Amino acid sequence: MAEIIQRDGTWTFDGDALRLVPGRDKNVGVLRKSLGELAVPLGALAGISFEQGKKSGRLRLRLRDGADPLLHATGGRLTEASDPYQLTVESDRYGVAEYFVDEIRNALLLDEVPSGAVDRYLLPGPAVPLSVSAGDGTASFDGEQVRLEWNWKTEEAKSAAGARTLALADIQGVEWQPSVGLENGHLRFTVRGAPTKAPPKYDPNAVELWGFKKDPLMALVAAAVQARLPHPSAPPPTPAKQLAPPEVDHDALLRRLRELGDLRDAGVLTDEEFTLAKQAILRGM
């Protein structure tokens, strides 16, 4: 087992998976703290690197494309403080970090783990239910539906219709975008049958974000929903094969008709019973 303990967090590798536990340092972002401990299977890793600096270094995990719904939903837009796959390393622990990297790389080679993209999520995403308040609303998700509720800062045109509930089956996509500079961010859901080009400020399927402390937590909602949507690289479902109708034995049906005729002639069947039985046999032909 390999382990590195820092103020930024603790990473442990047991040969099959990495356990990432965020630290309590003030530089640890609110998203990492809320996400809590992560278990990353070795098969989800594409690589690991260690970058040395004068005062501190940084361990970075690289996951295979499509393995983590959080990374997919956020599209590489997480800050270093929010990224659970980075760990700040103090200069006196550089040797431990290098050993940790060697252990991971050797395991990847021995297990022949491919570094290419995957067509299913290998991490489960954030636990539900969860609820986050930020920007102009609150987004809640219980695993089956998303509920969007508005606050007093919401644009009137959007809040006039009241709270909005979106069934998971109606959601086609989800996107989290942080605020950058003067540009506001958002959490937006693409809903089947209700396309919109409205800015998040007016979009009833979006929460607008203004760059405050809790904004990154909306990424947890995005990831939890993303984890339950079809994987974007999953192969299309194979259409069910139609079974060929069974072959009809016409000779057997003709023999049955002759038998019915003999039964009628013998008085066992009435004319009406004979007619009904004959129609049933003819339908089978």
C-alpha cells in the first residue's frame, strides 16, 4: 500500500483503487469538502503526474475520458481548489510523492489498464438526495427528479411561473459553467421537447451563478444528474430481433380438415361446430 498525507488531503492506494480524502486546510475548496471521500478504481485511471515547485508540488490524476460524471458535467472547468484529482504536496514530502507515482504507474502497467476513453461511468457520482442554493435559485435532486426553486433575486420573468420540477426521463443533458470575469455562470438542464436559447437569467431550466462561494456546489447537482443519464459514448441499444413466424404444416392441417369432415358425417359434430372448427384451421393456413 502507498499513502501520502498532506494538509491538502490524503491519498491512499491499495493496489486496486485510490482513496482520496480531502483535507481541512483553508485552501481546500468547498466542492472537495462537500464531495468527501472518493474511491477511484484503478481501471478509471489514464495516468498520474507529479510537478515540483520551489515551495510546493502537485500530484495530478488523469482519468480516462468518460469515466467520471463530475468531470464530464464540468468540462474541465473546475479550479485547482475544487478539483478532487489534484493534491498539493509540501516540499519535504517530494520523495513520498515520487514513490506514490511509481506505485500507481507500475500497477497500471501490470494490470495493462488502457488509457483510452470508456463508454460507461466508472465512478458513481455524488450521492443523492442533495440540494444546493446559489445564485438566483436552489437546485435539488433526489435521483428521479430535479426541482428548481427561485429566490428574491430571480428575474421576475423567470420566477413568475413558480418552482419547476423536471423528471429525469425528460432531461437530455446538463451543463455547469462557472462565472469568469464579468461573465456569469450557470447550471442548465436541456429538457426534451422544450428547447430554449434564452440566457440563464431568463431560462426557467437554468440557475444563474454570480461567482459566489457556493457556486461550485452546483457542479455536484450537475454530476449527480449526469451519472444517471445515458453515457454519451454508450453504444446504441441493439434492436430486438423479430422472431420468424413458425412454419405451417399444411399437410397436417388438411388431414385435420378431413378428420373434422368424418366427425361431422358420423354425427359427432354438428354443422355449426364443424364450420367453427374449419374456420379456425383455415386461419392457421
